[in-house]
Amino acid sequence: SPYDNGVALGQLLGDKVTAFMNETYAYFDASLAEQAHDADWCAGHPERCAAFEEVADKGLMWALDRSVAKTQDYVKDYVFDELRGLSDATGLQYERARNMMWIGELS
């Protein structure tokens, strides 16, 4: 089952997956905050800068939660089942693992 596949992935590569997700989250969180505070870039991209500022203010997890909420009806249940298995096997918080899968939707 998809859940079992997630558990197997977590058992085989749990340390690497956990490190990757934590490092990726930290990178994007810092990059968004940095971009929101770059006055030169913001002057040329005011609408995008306002979005970066909102994310920097409310947090990356807030933005990713919103992204998931807007798109989850179009995603097959097996995706979420596999992420639950991965989370259960690695100890990663489910919402964080799920949201990291949605990071591309913000770009």
C-alpha cells in the first residue's frame, strides 16, 4: 500500500530524508525572509515583494499550509497516505513532511 511504501522509505532512508527536509525548509525560510528585505529587488517587483513580506511575517509553514489547502482536492489520497507512512517511520511531523512536498507550488 502507499502507506507501507512510505514506511519502507522512512526505514531505508529516514536519516537522509529527515536531514534533507530540515535543511530544505531552513534554506527556503531564510531565502524568503532575505528576499522580502531586499529593497532593490522589491522596488522592481512590488507585488511579489508584498507576498514575500507576508510569508516572512506569517511564516513559511503558514504559506505551505495555504498552498496545501488550495490544492489538496486535486491530489490523490495515496500521496497523503505515503507521507503518513514516511512520517510514522521517521518521526517527522506529518504536516512538515506534507508541506515540504508542496514547496514547489510556492515558486
